[in-house]
Amino acid sequence: MAYATISTWKLNETPKDEDAMWQAMQDQYVPMNLALGSTRMMIVQTGEGESAIIQHLSRSGDPRRR
């Protein structure tokens, strides 16, 4: 079984340093989602101070796939 999720969020105010915001996402959100089982993920900027995290999850050990 495999599925994808899309999470979107928007900051309350425009970040002063977008590079720091993207670095925080790489440092915090990517490891968290990988630990939750994501096999692939992509972070997309959808607007100023807005982003979406698209993740793919699969269960290779699922007996129904055999």
C-alpha cells in the first residue's frame, strides 16, 4: 500500500530571512517526516511565507502486496 499526503501552512507574517526559514524546514520537518515513514518528500514554496510538504509513504512489508 502506498499513499501521498500534502500538508500546507502559512506564516502569520512574512519572514525577514527566508533562507533561515527554509533551513529550519530542512533541519526540523524533513527528519521528522522521514522518521514517520516518508519514503520521498518535497517541500514547495506556494507563496510568500507559504509552503506545502508533499510526502510519499509506502509499506513495502505489507502482506497484501505479495
